[in-house]
Amino acid sequence: MPVSQPTVPWRPPVPAGVSMRDLLASCAAAAVISRPPAEPEPKRLEPVEPHRDAA
């Protein structure tokens, strides 16, 4: 008895996972989240002069 051939042509298996766009987006998001918050700017010690109004 002969072995029947598959009717669908063989294709290489597709790797399961995420697209490159999603992978890069998740890496960028992880980098932003993992950074500590920025330090607040130091207060000025000298007084700030008010701006003069234009004539």
C-alpha cells in the first residue's frame, strides 16, 4: 500500500513571537520605565528681575 502524499505544500514553520516593531517598542518602554525620575532643578539663589514691558 503506497503512502499518500500531503496535499498542502510544505512551508517552513513560522516562529511564534512578536513582530520586530512590537519588540522594539517594548524595549523602548522598558528603558523609559526603568530610568529614575529626573532631579528637580535647583532653586535660584539670586532674585529674578521682572521684565520690562515693550513700548
